Amino acid sequence: MKYRKTKTGVEYIRFADWHREQMRDPKYRKAYDALGPKYDLIHAILDARIKRGITQAEIAKRAGTTQSAIARFESGVGNPTLDFMQRVSAAVGARVVVRISR
């Protein structure tokens, strides 16, 4: 991995380089891939919100929750319930579709 030193002598590595290295580990890759659907959902909601020009506060009001709950969701903290996802999706004019595939 490429480490770089700052003027203060602190070493750091770029996240992209670290991530590429970690993806070689099968356990890391499996855990990373398992998070894919969660982050796909977050990106879809965030994209819909931004395209429609809706604030987190507006979504929260429409979904019957708080702005901080929307912020936590968008940052990937926690595991939202299906009910929460349906309310948030409806608040941005979308709907959740669940499909199980092999």
C-alpha cells in the first residue's frame, strides 16, 4: 500500500487504495458485498430527494418521522425497518419493491 507523509510527519493512505487492498480478502469482500443492497437503497432515496428538491425536514414531515432520523438513514447508520423505508419512499414519490433472487 502507498503511504504518504504529511508535513507534520503523519502517515496516511488514500481510502481507495486501502479499499482495493482489502477487497482481496474474501471475508472483507463478502462483508462489503452484503452491504450493497442497503447502500443501493440509501442512494436511491437520496437521489430521488435531491432530484425533487426535497429537504430532509420535508421528507421527515411527510413520512411522520424526524429530520435526524432521515439524516441517520442517509448516512448509513442503523438498519431501517421495512415500514420506515416504505414511508420514506412514499415521501419522495417512490415505492419499495422487494425481490428475492438466487
